[in-house]
Amino acid sequence: MLKLGVNIDHTATLREARYRGQEGGEPDPIEAASICIDAGCHGITAHLREDRRHIQDNDIDRLVSVLTVPLNFEIANTPEMIAKALEIKPTAVCMVPEKREEVTTEGGLDVASQLEAISKSVTELQGNGIEVSLFIDPDEEIIRASHSTGAKAIELHTGAYAEAFSQTSERKKELERLSIASNLAHSLGMKVNAGHGLNYTNLTGLLEVPWLEELNIGHSIVARALTVGFERAVREMLELMANPD
């Protein structure tokens, strides 16, 4: 069964627009996470960025203390974030690239150029019982490099597919790239997840890609929740995943 992980980062983005630097504030991403879980999502994703632009350390600590589903903890491969992951022991860590000037994560992790550093962190995290996935572009070299780090999973970056969705030929090319990448990763014994830019319109096309185990979706669900609430937004996404036709 294809699983849905809901990324709650942009709930915190909205809160920080008004309450940055203050305790509390609304909306509360932990409350949002609880509603998403009650609506049937299979996991919660949260990205603790170096600049703390949305999710804060206290959010992560509270999530760990109350979640009844797995936490997928998105982080850059830095000593600070690896230490935080080892402290809270989430179910999974997804290593992502991070640039201060970007609005949201753009592009996949260049594993090949950081092989030694990433391999070291993968070994440390997985040695402490934390599953590691690497957020990567659907590229053969990067997939093989990811496998060589010892990571048990990848998350395919679907941003190019999302951007190409309105152009039939380009959409087909991106789906083919994703399918080839997923087949390769699966053949290497890696778990395959996907995410970035997925929404209620382009989701069903992505389901052509084989071997996907989990989709991590944030912005579209948070945006939909502003008008219909988190419960309905999550249920609608789950329904699309289960019945794409």
C-alpha cells in the first residue's frame, strides 16, 4: 500500500509570519499533525532548517513526544542536525540539500560529491536504529552513489515532473526518468519514496512510477487545508492515492 507522509513545515511558516521569536503562536504544527494522523496519514514529515525559518527545535521535541505515527525528520547533513537526530531518534531521517536563499528545497542532494561525509552520517544514524533516505534527483549516477553510502532508502525529487506536468511530452519524459530511477534503486535493494511539488492535480500521473512506497506532500495539503481543513485535505489526498482513476 502506498503511504502518505504529510509535511507540516508550512503550517509553521504561517505561524512564524506573525509570531517569530515568540513562544507559542498559531497555527500550531503539532495540532495540525494530530489532525492529519486522525484523518489517516501514515507519517509526519518536518524539516528543521539551519535558519529555523519555519519548524523550530521545540516543534520537533513536541512531535517526538506525541506522535503515534513515524516521524520523517528532514535535515541537512551538518554536525548540528546529525546530533539533533541522534538525540530525538526519529523513525527516519531524510537528508536534503539546503541553501539559505531558497524558499523551499530546490533540487536533489549531490551525493557523489559528498560521498565520504554522507556515508559517515548514514552509518552513524543507521547504527542507532534510524532509517536514512537521501533526497535525490532521478539520476543513475546519484542513485548508485546513494547506494554506496549504505542508505537503505531514497526519496526521488519530483519537482521537475511537477513543473513539466502541463506539457504532455515533457511530463512523459520526466515520468520515464522517475520510472528508470525507481527501477534501478529497487534493483539495488533500496526503498523508494518520492516528493516535492506534488498536488491534487499531478499526483495521479506519478502513480505510474513503479515501486513507490511513500509520498511526502506538504505545501498542497496545507494550502487545501486553509479552505477545507486538514482532515478533509488529507482524506482527499488519500482517496486520490487509492483511486487514481
